[in-house]
Amino acid sequence: MGSEKLDTDFKTRLEGASLLTTEILYHMPDHPGLLQTFVWQTLDTAPSFPRLAQFLDHWRREIEAMIHSIRIAHSGLLAPAELRAVDGEFRLN
């Protein structure tokens, strides 16, 4: 990885971006009964997610597969520092 990429990522993080993981379930045109999955990661800024919006616009314009659903996980929405150990059990789904 070049230093230019590292510098860009560092600058993006300083501007408030965090890691975004996106899972897209989609139907291929030739097999509409099957769901397939695509996972994509990038740095993005919550809550507007401009990189994700740009990627989804590209998908809708250039890819024939129809999106069924999208799930996102963003470190700005939930970070390890926000979790505290407690007595008991809790589940995150």
C-alpha cells in the first residue's frame, strides 16, 4: 500500500470517518429466486454515509442485480469504548 493511500485514509479519519461494513443481499437477473451476498468495506461518515450513497448509486446505474436488502455496521454507530462490562448477559444482534 502506498503512502499516498495511507495519507488519504488518515486524513479521512481525522475528518470523522470510521470503518463501514456493508452487506448487500441481491437477486441476479438470470436467477431471481436466489439471494446472493456482497460485503463491502470503506471509510465513511455517519449518519449521512456519502461513500455508501455513491456506491449504491453506481450499483443502481451499472449493475443489473436487484438489491433485496442492505445491512450496515459502522464503528461510529457502535464502538468498543461504548460497551461496558456489567453483571449479567446481553446480546447484540
